[in-house]
Amino acid sequence: MPRQRREEMSQVCRIGLDIAKNVFQAYGEDEHGKKIFNKKISRNNLLEFFANLPPCLVGMEACGGAHYWAREIQKLGHDVRLVSPRLVKPFVINSKTDAADANAICEVVKRPSTKFVRIKTIDQQQIASLHRIRERIVVNRTALANQIRGLLYEIGIILSQGIKLLRKDIPFFLENENEKITPFFKSILQELWDEFLDMDARIEGIEKKLNQLVKTDDSCMRLMKIPGVGVMTAT
């Protein structure tokens, strides 16, 4: 790198980083707001790039992968700030491109009024992942329960609403004869019920993991001392 270019790079104090899966866009400026670079950086070279820079204020949108990169860039001595994408949008000039996004992020991150998103630790991300997986399974289980009710309704059997009542009613129909339920339909009902129970078991497994994690987190333990706050709310 030419000497003049090295001197320019040493003057960088703020960077707006538009993250992506493979190719990132970095916009850097000095303390006076003068543009030093606006360049593309491959994923494999990103950490090496930041390792060769003086400590900077680095801004990124709080989106997929941002918390990971924030932690990694922090390790290199930089001050990393995450901002909500809705704060960045008004500062995108002309057409939306990676270069324009990186410039806008750099503009937002230096404003005193900007409110930042706290960077999650790996433990916090793991807990959040469990909640998201559990939520998806719960939604799918509810859809399956509604399908079971709908299929039984088509043959003249009305079931009450609620998962608890379904757990009581379906085993009854599977264990006892009913003139409305043919052997073939009962086999279909059994398959659906097995799928339902499998979802129950998966949800229970996730809740056990959350119970284990909550015991190692002081914040969660303090929250659970509040009346009405359990493991799900605390985590």
C-alpha cells in the first residue's frame, strides 16, 4: 500500500459497515467527515481489514449476522454500535445500493441522538434461538390441532376448543369404537395424533433446555423472583 494511502487509512475514525453473506461494503471517514474509502470487502478478508485499522467507531444495522460480526470486530479494539434499519433508511441518498447504505450507516452512527441496539452475547442468542424454535413448533401444533378438529367436524364430530381438551378427546376416539369413525379414518387420526405428540415432546425438550439455562443466568434468576414471572418470561 502506498505511503499516502496508509496515512489516509490511519486517519479513519468512523466506519459504516453494510453486512451481507459474502461481500460487505465499508464506508470510512475521518474526524471531519471527509470520505476516506467506500469499498467492497469479502467475508474472508473482513476481520483482517479491521485488524489493520486504528480503533474506530463502527456502525452496522441490527440485522441477521450483525451480533456475531459486532462481537468479532469488538475483539479487535473497535467501538461497535448497532442501529435499527429504520433509522438508516432516511439517510440513504438517491438509489439504494450497498455503497449508499454504508454511507447512511456512517452518518447515523455519529449522531448524538441515535439510540443503539445492545449487542447480544452468544448466550443471549442461544436463548433467543430456543424461543424462536419453540414458537415455530407451537404455531405448527396449533395448526395441526385445528386440522384435526376440522377433519372430525367433516364427519359430524364437534370438538371443544383448546389444546387441553384435545388431549383428552382424541385418545378417547382412538381407544373406543365410534360409528362415525371408520377404521381407515381412525388410522389417519392416529397418524395426526402421533405427529401432535411428537410436537409436544419437542416443545417439552426445549423448555427443559430453557430451565437449565435459566439456572446459570443471574438476570433471569432475579426476574423470576417477581410474582408471576416464570422461565419463559424471564428468558
